[in-house]
Amino acid sequence: MIAYSQGKELFEETTKQFFISSQDPYVKSIFKNFVEKTYDQLVNNYYLKSWKECVGMILSSIQNQKERIQLFETLA
């Protein structure tokens, strides 16, 4: 929050360093893609047995119908 309040550049650099230094696999492979809005990478890296959770994230985050359909096809 402090980095965000000090400007976009500091916030982006802080976020980047957080993801680099994190040891948590969920943070590195799921949360990072969600925050950076790289949903194609999110779908490609998601745990297959948790596909319902991934569908929920897509439905709640993406408004563009074509993008949703494309991601659902990739997930399938």
C-alpha cells in the first residue's frame, strides 16, 4: 500500500520484486498471473484438478466474452 501511494513506478517495481522473492508456488504461478492479468498463462499453469476454481476466477475477472470463451477452450 505504501508503494502504491508513492506512484505507479514504485508500485510496479515492488510488485515485481515480491513475485521474484516469493517462495510460495501459488503466488509465483497463480496469483502473479492474476495480478498481472496474464490470464492465458494463468489457465496454462493452473492445477487441472482445481479447474472449477479457475473457471470462477475467469468469470469474476474477465468481462470480454470472446476472451472468456478462448480461455475456457484452452482450459478444456
